[in-house]
Amino acid sequence: MTIRHFRFVHLYTLTLLIALLVLTGTADAQKRKKGKAKKAAAELTGRPVMWEPVDIDSRDLFYGPGGRELEPDLSRVTFIKKESGGANKKYRIRDAAGRIWIAKLGIEARPETAAVRLLHGLGYKTEINYLVPTLRIPGKGTFRNVRLELRPDNVDRKGEWKWKQNRFSGTQELQGLKIMQIFMTNWDVLDKQNEILEVQTPRGKELHYVISDLGRTFGKYGNNNLPIIYRLGRKTGNPKPYSKASFIKGFDDDGRIRWGIKGKNRGIYRDVTVGDARWLLDKLSRLSDSQIADAFRAANYSPAEVDMYRTAVKRRIRELRDLVSDDRFARRE
């Protein structure tokens, strides 16, 4: 073995050892992180709530979960700090009423506002947000179509919950929430987008399991299922591709639904059944045309865009109705 060959083998072996140590350290860190997360989840106290029965017909989908009373007072805005994390720029601000808000800029602001309102209309727990057509933040500038998300005094953020393992695993409310992600073409369904909110209510402490980031909705999924390039073709907050995007392909012999989606994280939808769709359809069918339109009007879409979204949402509700009324499934029940 020449000296040059020896040095190459030595360097190659050293590189492998370093890579092994890094991978081992990363794996150990991930195990510790998961262990801490499980411990933190076990220590949470309070009544867990993801969804609860509501009078859907009377829900206000324009003002949303905060109602008219929590609408931000922007007569005076105070900049607090820039928020870190996420693909969109965010600022923490205080309004004239002393309330703290996270101002989210960019293309995700409008679809997220509408998504929160649809989920709220069905009875799901959500964040409180509003879309501001124009907002001036002192020292930062003037921005259009800004989503303001409230940070209430009675709410503590306790960390993420996981799609595949949580307190609602196996329940129809969780399955319904999964369907709603496809319904709204949410192509960014990750655990890190979920949040457990510890809320002090008149009924006592509650743990609200919410999806905190719904910005990648109301567009379309990618064009393929290939690694990495599955991102190609994805759209956010665009009514034209949303109107044309595929939703349901059918169902298998065991009643599981075949979805017309492509891209990452499709695995969490594989256990969703026609029975789960029937549970959700019962709620969606009670939304009026005006309520659906209000969800998108609240997000400052134009009248033409609101009409396109309303029509597309109604089409998807019809697809669910056709699915659950399919004779092949009805005969098996």
C-alpha cells in the first residue's frame, strides 16, 4: 500500500467515523427531544378539546372565532419585535386596546384567515385572527393584506401535538380534521404547525388542540409524488387552481377513501373512511352559501374570487355527499 493510498483510506475511515458520530448524536438528540415532548404532554392538565358541537347555522364566519368584540383597534400600533421562524415575515405588535398580535405578511395571510373561519364554523378550536387590508407598523412600513393573530392573556402555548399520536387518535373529530386539510388543499400538514393551547375558561382549564399555521391552503397540491420535486405545481390562496384541484377519487373495499392528491405527508390520510366523511358532511352541509362567502370576504378576496371559492367549496361538499351515498358503500353498512 502506497503512502498516498494509506492516507486516502485513513481519511475515508475518519470521515465515516465522524459521520457515524454525527448521526448517532442526532439520533440521540431526537430521542431526547421526543422524550421531553412526551413528558411535557403527560404533564399537561385540563380538559382536551379539538372539536365541540356548536350551532353551525348561527356561526359568524366573517368575524370568526374572535367575533366583532376582539377585532383589533389599529388607531395606534406599537412595534414590539420581529418574530423568528416560518417562511413568511412576522412582527409582534400591540394595538390601541393593549392586545398583542402576530402580524403575518405574504401570500399565506388571506388563505389562513379563510381556513380558520371554515374550521371555526364547524366547531373546531382555532386561533383568533383577522385580515387587515392595510397596516402601518411604525419603523417597518405599510403592508397590504396582513393577518393578525391574537395572543390572549388567558392562553399559554404548550407546544406541538402530533398527527399520528395524540389524545384524539381514532376519533371522528380527528378524522374530520384530516379530511378538512385535503378539502382546503393544505399541502403543509406537519406536526410543527400544530399547537396545544392551554386556555383558562369559565368552565375551567382546557387544552385546545389547534392547527396554528393554515397558510398553505386554498390552492393546489403538487403535480407528482416524486421526492423533492413533488413541490412543483403547488399553489396557495389562488381560487382558479383550487376550483380545478382534485379532491376524491373513490374508496377501497374496506371503506377507506382514495384521495386525489399528490405530494408529501399523504400517509396520515390512509385510515380515513367513508364513515368519517359522513360525520364531517353532516357539519359541512349546514353551512349556508352566505357563511361560506363570508369566510373568504373576511380574507379580503374580491367579489369574483369569493364567488369562485364559494362555488368550489360547494362542489367539494357535493363530492362528499356523492361519496357517502354511493350504493356500494350503503349496501355494506
